[in-house]
Amino acid sequence: MKHDSVGSESGIVNPTFYQELSEEQSVPDVTPRGDALPQVTVSRPLYQQHQLNDAYQYRKPKRALQRELKTRMRKVDAKSCCSTVFPLITWLPEYSWGKDLVRDLISGCTVAVMHIPQGIGYALLANVPPIVGIYMAFFPVLVYFLFGTSRHNSMGTFAVVSIMVGKTVLAYTGTSEPGEPPRTALEVATAVCFIVGIMQLIMCVCRLGVISFLLSDTLVSGFTTGAAIHVVTSQIKDLLGLTLPSVGSMFEIVKTYIEIFKQIVNVNWAAIIISTITIVVLVFNNEILKPRVAKRSVIPIPIELIAVIAGTLLSRYLYLQDKYSIKTIGTIPTGLPAPTLPDFSLMPSILIDSFPVAMVGYTVSVSMALIFAKKENYEIGFNQELFAMGTGNVFASFFSCFPFAASLSRSSIQYSVGGRTQIASVISCGLLAIVLLWVGPFFEPLPRCVLAGIIVVSLKGLLMQVTQLKSFWRQSWIDGMVWILTFLSVVLLAIDIGLLVGIVLSICCIFFRALKPYTCLLGNVPNTDIYLDVNRYDGLIQHAGIKIFHYCGALNFASRAAFKTTVCETLGINLTEEIKRRKDPDWKPSMEQSSCRVLVLDFTSLSSIDPSAVGTFKAMVREFEELDIQIVLAGCQPPVFEVMLKCGLVGDIEKPYCRVFTSVHDAVQFGKECVGMGSISGSVVSGATGIV
């Protein structure tokens, strides 16, 4: 259709076939007078696909592989290689040392303050010494500064990764090879860190950065909410001052609560009082003080650090451990750890446990990075993120660390207080180095119940994700079921099994939706070449003897049977039974059986077709011919048409399996000729509109 008066000069429009509607031409008035629309009429030949291809010299584009390789090689130089491996080269020259450094300095100091309580607390979640959490805010963060593409992620400990590592640490601590001493918790954690790093590097080499998109928003929400329940459950023993035996990873939450109720008479009331005060103070700050302070200052109150320092001082000077049997953090060494090799003999045993850790850590980090990149208008390299995290984990495994990831809370704070780049992380590392070298032993008397209160309150954001279930269910009941089943699997079974269940369900949803594509019968909008769903619109013309079936999706070996079944059900035909009846010598056609003589298959939305589907389609065409129903195709995209051509479904214009037309309207005009209709007389109207 043509609206441009200079179309003939541009060569885009063939003036022989197209003609603008002039004022003298009479056009049926199909719209109300007060809301008249511009009218255009089109005059062109009725095209079959072969005729259009011949008229305009259709050809399949040839891929010049050699030329592409040369073009890519020309783009490769030392500068581009360095900027790819070291992304800081791209933004460092544009860095404003006078303006941005002040923001990064404030952001780095704020995040460093958060690292201390979170690092100590999340290290306990991973069942490793508390100081390891501070190590993780130092060694892998420096590596990520060099290789990472996100400028705002705060890397280090993350609650979900910590608890996943903690399961593996519990399972393998104390095991040993023949003749070797039992493994410590730290040795198991560093082995997991090394394996996770290697997995991420292998994924980087294989260009699997986009694999994170297998974890849908629904899956991630259900999984992290369930993992937050695990974290809360793991902290109840410290909140109540109890000592619980190990219950294993399967059905852990159920078994843990059984043990808690068994020992409920042994709770430490001093620990309960301290925990309650800590939680009340933190909630009061987060819900009341924090919003008011945010209106006057971008720097939040470091309430977690205040709670840690206050708890440490009270424990030291009130002798809480000696008088009230309050459990404390214990020994925290000073200085940086000496580099040591991970336990390579353990690695074959923890491969399966390490894979979900690698996936979750990478996915969460990339998700956060994408949020900030979109806000600040810069690009994230998925494979480069894998390289940065893999290198960081491998390097950190030599310095007593477990796998690291981006923290949701710290990253949000780092961005909200004005952080511009990863220089904020370097500043944070500098402050934490002081803690590692001199300040660490100060926190030894810190009550574990204070840390437990801090961890539980910090999980509010993850726990409140349960409210997302309503929106997921409203958008799609399938997504809602994925959320529920993933959440229940994580909570009732185990974290790694829950993740596996969620991934399997997400993949099954993809196949389910592919096998249940959108299909419908189409009707013609009067006096136009527009065809719409007869179940959704009224006033559409359905031409006598012609059925137009619209299919949206892909046709392959998995969906071919469902396609054939759907077509037959839509037309109300049982192919097998109908063919048997027609072979009966006494068979006589009825009006209902002769209502369809031409079946137009609208393939304008067919994304792909494979040879298996073409084979089934050929048989289906022949079966419909036995019922005196001719199948014609409309609107096949070039890749689909090429597959049909190779497989012999089309090609012989005189005697093809089925004819292919460029549009539904062309196919309908051909169908009207086949059923002996020169005009729309004899057509039926789909709704009571008065249009005949």
C-alpha cells in the first residue's frame, strides 16, 4: 500500500500495481462519518510465491565466511584486546578525578562499613571462620576491579551463596584420604571456590555467558526466597542460644525445627533478650529512621556496624560469655593469609555441589549488573563477567576464600550513595586491609546472637519476594506454579535440588509453550485484505467453502502431531474415520461435510519448520485431498520456504504438493476461484453486524 507521492521515483513501489485513491473514486463507507479514516486501494496481480520470486529475482544470501573473518581480524588490535580483557581501560580515561573521586570515596567507606558485619555473619553461614568473610571483601574484589564490566556491583559475600557453600562444607568437613589428616572446613570451602572458578572460566571459553537467562525471573525469585528461609532457619539456634546437631542437607528445615522443639526448654534467655533488642533496633532504624535520614543525607546510618561495635563492647565489659554462657565469634587472626593450594583430591567429589553455586553466583551478579548498566547507560559483557568471576574465584581460593558474588544490599547502597565506578571497591579494600592487619581481634567477643539478628533483618528484601507470587500468577499461572514448586522444593527438600527442579520446570515451560502455540480461524474484514481471529472479533466474513487457519510458532518433530490434531479439531474433522467412510460404496456427501473445500494455512507467523514436520505435512496434504479439501499455504517466510523447497513440499508449480501464496488474501482469492465464487456472494458473516 502506498501513501508516499514520490514512491514511484524511489523505486520502492511499482506504479503499475499500486494506485492511490483519488477523490473521484467511490469507496464504500465502512466507518462512521465523524471518525473517517484515510482510504487506500491496491491493484496488483495475484501472486504465488514462485511467481513473486521470479518477478523480483529472489536469491538466498550467501555468507562470505572468508570476508567476515578478514573484517573481524582487521578490528582486532592490541588496544581492543586490552580493553576487552581489562574493561577499566574504557572508563578510566573518562574518569573525573575531581568530581567522581569524592563520590567513590564516600561510597567506598560506606560499603566497607557494611562489609564487616556482613562478612563475619555470612562466613558463619558458610561454616567457616569469621575472618574469611573479610578476606572475601579484599582478594576477589581486587581481581574483579581489573576484569569486571559492572561499575556498581559490590562483590564479596552473598547470603544465598554462603549457605549453599555451607551445605558442602558440613558434608565434607572431617573426611580425609587414606593416611591424611581430616579436612578442615576452610579446606573444603577453598576447594569449592577453586572448582567454581574453573567452571566459570570454562563457561567463558565456551561463550556460555547467556546461559544465565535459563534462570528466569520467576525461578530466581522462588529460589532466593526459599534460600532466605534456609538462612533464617540456620540463625534460629543462635537467636535462642541453642546448640543443635547436624541434620544433613535433605529435609534440613523440617529436621532443624524438630530439633529446636526438642530443645526448647534449653534456650538461653540472655541470648533471646540480646537478639530481640538487636532486631528491634535494626527494624526501627530501617523502617522509621532510615527514610527520614535519606531525605537529608545520601549516606545511611551504619546501623549494622553500630550494632556490632555495641555488642562487642557490651560483651567485653559485661563478661557475657562467662556470666550468661553467650556464644561469641571466637579467635580472629590478624594479618593477611599466606597463599596455600586448595585440596585437589576433594574436587572430584564436589563437582556436582559446585555447579549450582557457580550458576547462582554468576546469575545474581549479572542480574544486578544489568540493572545498574541500564540506569547509567553502559554495556555489560556476559562472557567477560564469567572471566572476571572465574579468575577472582581461582585467585581467591589460594587465600582462604569461598566463592564470591554481588550482594544485593551492598550494591544498592554503593549506587545510592553516589558510587560511580569500581574505584569505590578499591577504597573499600584499603579500609578493610586495616581491619585485617590490626582491628580484627577487637571483634572476638562479639555475641553470635547479635550477628544472627543482623542477618535475619537483612533478609527482609528476599523474604518479601513472596509478595511477587501474586503478580507472577496474574501474569501467567504457569509462572506462578514454577515459583511455588521451586520455593517448596528449596524449603522442603534442599537448596541444590530446588534449583534443579526450578531449572527443569523453566525448560519444560519453554517446551510446553512451544507445543501449545496460538492458533485460530481467521475471517475477512469487509472490503479489506485484513484477516482477524473470528473468536475475538465480530463482523468478519467467512467465505463459504474456505477455512483460514492461523498458526503461530514453530513446526518440528515435537510439534508436528499436535499441529495436525489441532487443525483437525478446529475444522471438526476426524481424518481417519472420514477417509474410511468415504471408501464405503454407500457413502453420500452431506452439506456439513462439503462445507470446507479449500483450507488456507496462514504461516505468516511460522518461525521455522524442519524436515520431519515437512514429511508429516506431505502426508496430511494427501489425506485432505482424499476428502476433496485442497490445502494452500500463505505468507511463508523465506527460511521456511527454503526448507519446504529442499524437502519437495513446493517447487513444481504445475503439480505441487500444495500451492504457496504471498499473502492470505492471495490464497483466499485463489480459493474463491476453486469453489466457484467470483465475488463474496454466498459468504457468511461471523457476527450480527448487518454486513453481508
